[in-house]
Amino acid sequence: MEKAKGIMKKYTMVLVLILVALLFTWQTDGKLLLPANVNNLIAQNAYVFVLATGMLLCILTGGNIDLSVGSVVCFVGAVGGTLMVTYKVNIFVAIIAMIAVGLIIGAWQGFWIAYMRIPPFIVTLAGMLIFRGLSNVILNGLTLSPMPQNYLNLFNTYIPDFIAHNDDFNVTCMVIGVLACIIFIVIALRNRKIKQSKNYEVEPVTSMIIRSVIICAAVLYFAFKLAQHKGIPTVFIWVLAIIVIYAYITSKTTNGRYYYAVGGNEKATKLSGINTNKVYFKAYMNMAFLAAIAGMITIARLNSANPTAGTNYEMDAIGSCFIGGASAYGGTGTVTGVIVGALLMGVINLGMNIMGVDANYQKVVKGSVLLAAVIFDVVSKKESKEN
């Protein structure tokens, strides 16, 4: 019984995501799962996946957040757009410049937060105002467009069908989906074997098979839908790379575990010899770096750099983290959970847009979902302490 409760708690948001997707599929007469809409789910929410991954590192350190990311996205986009459109700078030079701007911003904010111990809320609130204002200064309140085509090719096109060259069905996309499933199964079996060799506890074979079948079925269905509409978006490759890299860092590396340690008990972590200042600094450096990546994605998606880009992006990222299981107190959360939270927000947005729900009611629904997720986290922690 306890094991069943543990499984339900672990996969609560996955089950909620499935139920919400089924609900909107029913309410939209299946339009939600049309290939074009599945594709839009990735393209429209790519920035959320990227920003939420970085926001998780900040939240892990003690429930801290970064309110400046939307403005940083806009500012980085303004710098890149000005370089490429106004000054005709080579796109790779512009990309390096955008990343450098992001890292400088991260170092600036990280210094005040980590070494001067100014509360992150204050520093990033100031950053939100500063970088939004600087964006307007750089752009003179105007929109710069269009972006160079070779830049768009990096972020806003599709992986061509190298196998069949078929306009109706992208065979390459389907093959990549099958290969992804094979790689997943091989890694799962390898990890199981390593755990057994070290006499660690492993999940039952039946449970592993069921989980693998469900995940592979979801991947193949997803690949099939994408194959029916142009194939794999190039932005998906960027997003997937970031997710894999940061999932590995947070779960498999010593430095990644430091974020959890600081969020769990900063004093004990410091006494154990870990430089907690450096952990905070790295968290905000990573956040600004990923905000720069999101800025690059955003101007490609919009095919322009404009002063209003990135508005409320920080709220989407923060909401995705808490909905995906990150604790409001820090020390708990995974990249996988955050992505599930971002997908849930994306499905809700897309479903309500297809249904024609008023934008104001959409905000009410998203706010309610976020509050429910945090209440669930708080109540679960209280029950754990009482038990």
C-alpha cells in the first residue's frame, strides 16, 4: 500500500498531464492532437522548457527565483537583432555576443546574490526593470526584422527527410523516434545491471517493463505526429540537448547535487566544506546563460527583435517548476518533472486557445493550477513530517 502511494505521488503530474490532454482532446473534438498542433506545442513552448530548466537550479537553492529572465530574453534578443539586422554582423559572431551578454548578466546578478547576500528577489526584480529598459533603449522602441535566413535555419526550420524525401510523411523523424526508444531501453537495462552488481535495490521487472512500454509508446506516438507535419523542428534539438545535459548535471554529478544540498540545509552544507557562495553564483550564471539561449530562440520564432518580447516569461518558467514538483522551500525537484510541468502548461494554453477561451480566463486557470501544485507540495511535506 505504501509503495503504491509512493508511485502515485511520484507520477502524479504525469497522470494529471495525461488526463488534461485527454480532456482537451475531447473538448476540441480531437483538434489538440492534430499533427500541426503537436508541432506548435513544441515551437510555442520551447522557451519555457529552456527557462524552466535554469529556474529549477535557482529554486533548488532554497526556493529562490529569478524575476529578470523575461527581460534578459528581450535584452539579449535586442542585442542579437541589432547586430544581425542593423550592422549585418555574421550570425555566429552575433550568437557568441548574445551568449556573452547572458553570461555577463549572470555574473553581475550572481555576484550580488552569492557574495553580497542581497536577496535574489530584490536583485532580479531590479534586473527585470533594468534590462527591459535597456532593451527599449537599444531598439529605440521599434521592432527589428526580419532575421537573416541562415539564422532562422538554426532555430526555426525542420530536420529534412534524408531517407524518403516524402512531403506527406517524414520517415527520418519516425526512424529517430524508434532509435530513441532503443537507446532508452539499452540505458535502462544497463543502469539496472550496474545497480544489481553493486547490490542496490532495483525496481521489479514488471514495473520496469510497464514503465518502458508506456514511455516508448509515448515517444513513438509523438514521433508519428511530428512525421505527419514537416518532421522534427530544429528548435526541438536545442531543447532536447539542454534537457539531457542539465538532467545529467543535476542527477549524476557532484556539482549538481550541491544545489540540492544547499536547498536542503545551507548551514550543514557549508560546514561540510562546500562553497555555498559558488553554488548560488553558478545557479544564476546558468539561469542567465539559458535566458540567452531562450532569447536566441525567441527572436527566431518571432522573426524579429521587439521591446515587448519575453513579457511574463519568468512566470511561465516559475509556474512550470512548481507544477512539475519543485519544492517552494528548495532542495527538491528534477529536470524531468519541470519538463512535465512545462508540457502541462503548454497543453492547457493550446487547448484553451483552440477552444477560444478568453485570455483573462486562461490566466485564472493557469493561476489556479499553480496554486494547486504548491498547496499539494506543502500538504505532502506536512504529512511526511507528521508520519
